Amino acid sequence: MKIRTLIPFAIFLCLLVLSCGKSEQSKSHQDETNKLKIAVIPKATTHEFWKAIHAGAVRASRELEVEILWKGPQREDDRAQQIIVVEDFISRGVNGIVLAPLDDRALCRPVQDAVRENIPVVIIDSALQGEDHVSFVATDNYKGGVLAAKKLGELLRGKGDIFLIRYQAGSASTTKREKGFFDTITAEFPEISLLVQDQYAGSTTETAFQRAENLLSRFPEVDGIFCPNESSTFGTLRAIQEAGLAGKIKFVGFDSSVKLVQALRGGHIHGLVLQNPMKMGYLGVKQMVLYLKGQKIEMRIDTGVYLATRENMDDPDIKSLLMPDLSSYLD
């Protein structure tokens, strides 16, 4: 073949390759834009618990080939900010919302607004009043409180004075934990007295530390303490340690972080009630995707509740909950 003939042929091949490349890029972009967009809104974004929720949601998004949009308030007491986040996602026209409501009443109206815009909502972690959501994926929080009470009662051999340090009003999940704890202590351990049962730790580690520090100065003879979430547990741990009472006061908390695991191994915490936040985030997104695809879903999914102690913390199942590997899902 002559060179004059080869040149146009070569140009034709180049154009064909470029055309195919653009076509593939266009198809890839189209597939990306056609993905279902699921907003996942936690109560906050800083605690280890919410990072595990995020990792579970990312895992589901990869398996199901959907896009998740992760956004929440910085603090777990910023109801107004969480409402703004929900309203923003409604205005953006996402396909669905997976929400961990900060307040079981305050978030009812924004959820109703989403439903009116044909945006379904799955609730995770903490219950919401009303029936506007299509599914609820969470821990049996009452049972978690029961487990904590039984453990603390056992540690104290059925006798002593204790604190029930609550989290904050309006949080349905922790309210149920506190009720499970209170009901069980009062029914099964009549010789255990509640020195404190109406004090709130607040939404941060610092407010929890200040509350616990104040209570310890008032009641230094306390024998045991229960806290119902990660921030209240860690803040109280700090107060116990600074008072020189770590290991002396029997202490049962809720949830996990690196420092709480260290305290469990060191004997400064005697029990941690554990949830499965990765599973919660994963199933929250999965339920939403199944619903959007017209498939049958469950109205209520219990993601499990467990008790970690110094004795069982290295068991593979418990260890995976105490120290979940998030590195594959979060940058």
C-alpha cells in the first residue's frame, strides 16, 4: 500500500479510537449521574460511633452501586443544624434519606417534608415519633440498658450506691438505654441505691467530664456508675481517673473508642455495652435501595447488642466490634 493511501487510513483509525474513547467516557459519566443518590445524615460526625456508621454506609454504596452523600452537624445537640441538613438534601432532590435523628420530635416535621416531596426516609440508631419513615434500623437499646444493669449489679454483688448519668433529653436511643438500666436495677437489685438518676452529661466529652467531676466531689463514696453513650462514658472516665478513683469505682459504659478499649483492658472500665454501627450504616442504606427498587423491606431491623469485658474483649466477635477496621472504607 502506498504512503499516500496509508496516511488517510491512519487518520481514520485515530479518529475512530478517539471517538470510542469519548463514547466510553460519556457512557461512564452517564452511569455515574444515573446512580441513586442517598443522603446519610448522622447525629454528628466526630465520635468513633458515627465514623463506623459512615464506613458501613460506604460499604453498602460500593456493593449496591449507589452514591451516598454524608453530612451531619458537628455536635450531637445541634438540632437546628440537623434540620437544615435534612432540608438541604430535600431541596437537592436526593432519591432517599437515611437519618439518625437527634431528637425524636424535632425531626418529625423535616421528615414529613421529605415524604411530601416523594423522598422516602429510613431511620437508623434512634427512634423517631410517627410513621413517616419506611424502616427503622437500630440496636435494641432497652436491652442494652438491661445488660449494663445486670453487669453492674453483678460487679457490686447486689449492694452499693451508684450514679445513673443520663445523656440528653430528646435522644430516644439513650433514653431507652437509661430506662432499661433503671428498670432492671430497681427490680432486680433492691439493695443498690441510686444516688443520682436525673443528671445529664450533655452532648460532648467536656460537658460529661464537668458533670461527672461535680458529682464525684459531692458523692466521693459512690460505688458504681453507668453512662449510656460514647461521649458520656469517656468524659466520666476522665473524671474518675483525675479523681484517683479509676478501678475502684465499678464502671459500665456504652460504645467503643481507642481510649475506652484501653481503659477496659486496664481495668478502669469494667464493661462496655456494644452496638454494631457498621452493620447499622450498611443496612440503613441497603434498606433504602431495596425500597427505591420496589422490593420488600423490613419495618424494623435489630442490629444486635453485646457486652464486652476484660475477660472476653479478645474474642474475635467482640474484638471486631470494639475495634472495627474502617480503613477500607474511610480515607
